[in-house]
Amino acid sequence: MLLSDRDIRSEIESGRVKIDPYDPGLVQPSSVDVRLDRYFRVFENHKYPHIDPAVEQPALTRLVEPDGDEPFILHPGEFVLASTYEVVALPDDIASRLEGKSSLGRLGLLTHSTAGFIDPGFCGHVTLELSNVATLPMKLYPGMRIGQLCMFRLTSPAEFPYGSAQYGSRYQNQRGPTPSRSFKNFRWGMGEQGGSAHG
């Protein structure tokens, strides 16, 4: 069940859903807007000959921060990681989905590529996967509204919410734009080419 504005406010005011810092003016009819933080992870294309999801590549991205009030320039075809300004924490019976802002989408900005779903129990900044599919560079201002979180009530509380030991939960309590930890999905030596994935 998708939560309405009054349900979202009630969950936040009760402390079950945490959005910090919280601005009541960001609540929409069935979502709450989130803002862009000032840190970005850009890809260092010259560090590796290719991207390998099965191998840790710590030098694949570099953390950058614009000077003062300067915007970050996202070039056509460029892909960077960013994060929400807000820290989000969900209880064990509410999941969320990050959606882009329509006005930014009409300019060619994609807010996420595949990681739009947020599990119940998650706590941390939400990492954004920003792409510019327009033909001109785009200015991104720290603090601007960058997306919106829709919230869904589960039919029952999750038995093992995100953060439980059963799932590994590689991004629990993440701060800032967090690089991929996909290499942890691969288990070598199990007789399978490329390993097998988990949680």
C-alpha cells in the first residue's frame, strides 16, 4: 500500500520513519522530496582496463566536492554517484522507492539506473546513480531537490529486515555516495564459473 502525505507525516512524526534533516515542506501528496548532497564519486577511467564486478577495484572512483556554492557539472553521457542530503531510516514494515523529479527528467537527468528500491530496515544516505542523457552539460547544485521517496507498507513486518546478519546488507549505515561492493556477491571456489550471487 502506497502511503499518502498524511501517512508519511504520521510515520515521521512518530519516529518510525526517520528523515534527517526533515523539512515538512518537502512532503508531497504521496512522496517526500530529497535533496542532493555536495559529494560526488566520479569514475577514473584510466585506472583499470575494464570494470570487473567480481573484483574489488578501490581506485575505480574518486570522491570530489565542488568549491563553496559552485555546482557540479555533469557532462553528456557521464555517470557519477552522488547521495541524498538526508539520512533515511525505515522500520521493518515499510519499504521505499526512489523516483526522479519530472522536471529534471525533462532536462535529461536520470536519478538512478537500477538501485531505486530501499528495503525495510535500511538506514543511511541513499546513493544516487546520476546520468546526463541530454546533449549539453548540466549544473547540479548541492541542496537542490533531486528525487522523491515513495513509501509502501508491507503486508507484515519483514522477518529479517535490511541490516540483519542473514543478508550481509553491504550498504547499511552508508554515508555519502558509496561505491559498488558487488565483488562481495561472488563466491569463488564453489565450482561455478564466475561464482554465485547472494543477498
